[in-house]
Amino acid sequence: MDTYILVTFGTIAILLVLSAFFSGSETALTAASPARMHTLEQQGDERARVVNNLFAQKDRLIGAVLLGNNLVNILASALATSLLIGLAGEAGVAYATLGMTMLILIFAEVLPKTYAIHNADGVALKVSRIMRVVVRVFGPVTLTVQWVVRSTLSLFGVRITSPLGASLREEELRGAIELHTGEGEEEKHAREMLRSILDLADIEVEEIMIHRKNVATIDANQPTDKIVEEVLSSPYTRLPLWRDDPDNIVGVLHAKALLRAVHTQKADLAQLDIVEIANDPWFIPEATDLLAQLQAFRQRQEHFAIVVDEYGEVLGVVTLEDILEEVVGEIADEYDIQEEGMRTLRDGSVVVEGTVTIRDMNREFDWRLPDEEASTIAGLVLHEARRIPDIGQVFAFHGFRFEILHRQRNQITSIKVTPLVESTDEAAT
């Protein structure tokens, strides 16, 4: 009898260890980072390859783990109940229920899962090979269970969806970026860059282009020496050439190509055909998204494009640098004209030029102003106000107060933006 009791207690202890193993494995393989496992597999880690294979068949993995876990828990509870009934009679049922509940809860559930959740990647790698065998052994049973589950759910009109699509994976990435906490400048800049990369396909070139009124262009009908003088005095490397009409762009002149031609021609500049040495203009539609345009820049090995609308009217220009700045922030060199456009006041307000983009403000101050209907701060005010405001008018929407400071004709040139404690969607004048 004593031997039977010892063997039974030993068997229960072994079953509890197996239950802890299954519980910890389930938590680790669920919480492990797919990205890190992928990286480790690329580095040649065989265990990571096994983990990734288990990820690929998660239904079977979860089914096998739950099958094994329930099997050992039920068997342990049955042995404990049988043993305690023999020792304490009918009261043994209550003793077994209470005792096994506490043992399973503490040692087979909470303890292993707590450890696994804090060491998910390491535990997943350690148990991967064993779990691969478990999944194979329990394969026929888990497949049957899955068929029963899917059939039962289908009776209630529930369909098991396919793995995450592209849009859901993008949302998952955005969520992971937002969870990347940290108030340091490096962490903040990293979040901004990652957000911007995901936004490239949703932003059109019209939203970041240099508007035609701010584009430096050159009249190709001018004398050659005048053109050379304008190129040398300009801070830009590439300049659109027009003839007869500013909308009639006939080429894009590269400063290096001009200087090379001037050097070849020596003193006889009048013989230079400026249009001949310029590159053909590249026209792109305003609705082109930044990701597609970035790929087009790479394929064509060009850095400069002219944006036109549906009627062929020139709207502005966009460069490779403009797109890169959407990701990494402002890129300035010794020839750039610095136009900050934003000035923070002591009370937390920001005086901003109307042409500053909403994305730049959101990136700079970690705000959440919407940019679906307008790309600039002035455009947002006009969209919300539904009219051209006067100097001194104040509007409140999206949790911010907007005060019109300056206006040039119909263009808002300066706005004071103040975050509000409580959002209000009513405009005050």
C-alpha cells in the first residue's frame, strides 16, 4: 500500500511537471517575437527555424499543446481523486479537487507562464525541438479536433479567416511603433522615421511638392551669360527651363552640365545652346504616391520631376530629397535657404507659417492633427472654417486653437496654434 501511494504521488508530480512544460511552451511560442526568430534563422540558428515552422502551423501547435496539457491535468486529477478516496473516503473527492486545483494553478499554470512571458524568445528556442515532436505525434488528433471546431463554427455562420493581410500587418507595425516608448531625442526621431516610412504610400506628391510660385525657373530665351549668372547665384542644382510661357517647360538644366559646357566652350558663351545641354523634363501626375515616386526615381536614376494636374498645368516640382526628408526630416547643406516656419512661444503656443505642412508639425511636436483633407496648416484652417478668415479671427477644432496673425490677399501667411486641454469643434470669431 505504501508503495502504491508513493508511486501515485510520484506519477502526479511528473504529470504536474509535464503540465508546466506545456503551459510554459504555449506562452513562450505565442509571445515569442516572429521578427527576432526570423533574424536568428537568417543567422543560421536551427532552433529558430523550427520555431518559425511552428509559427506557420499555429492551429496544429495550439491544438497539440492544449491536448497534451489537458491530458496530463485530467490524468493527474483522476489519480489524486482515486488515491484520496481510498485514504479518506468520499471526502477525498473534495480534498483532491481543492489540492489539485491549487497545485495546477500555482505550479503548472501561473509559475511556468510567468517565467515564459518574461523569457519568451529564450524559452521558445529551448522547447522548439520537443514541441515539433509533440505536434507530429498529436497531429492526427489535432487535425480531427480542428475539423470538428471548424464544422461547429460554420453551423453558426463563423468562418475562420486567413492570416493577416497587408493592411492588418501594417496596423500591427504601427501599433508596435507606438509602443516603442522613450522620450529621448533618438527614440523620438526613430518613431518619426518609422511612421513616415509606413506613410509613404498614402502621401501624394502634391502634398510635399514645391509649389510653382516658389520654384526657381530660368527663361531659356535669355542670353547665355545671363543664364549662367542666374544658375551660379541660385542655391539649387537643377533648374527648370521655360520658353515663351512659364508653363512651357522645355528642359531641366543641371548646374554641373552647364559648367562642363562652359568649360568646353571657353569664352564663346553665345554659341552655347542651353536647351541642348539640359535634360528632358519629366512630368508626373499630382496623384502619384511617394512610395511609387521613390521607386521611379531609383529606376530612372533621376532626382527631379515636374508635377502636373489632370489638364497638364504645371503645379510644382518634387525632388528625391523632398521624399527622403519626409522620412528622415529636414536635410540642409551650406547652400540651402533655411525657412524654419515654426517658432515655439513660452506658453506652449506655436507661431507657424501657413505653408508649413501638417505632417511637419505633427512630427515636430508629436501632435495628431489630421492631414486627410489638407496638407498645410493654412489649408486645414480654410477647410474647417469654410471661408477665408480675417486677421485676428480665432477657431477651435481638433483640440487646438488657431488664431490668424497675418494674411496676404487670400493667403493665410501666419497662424498661432495653441493646444487645448479639452477639444472643441466650434469656431469662434
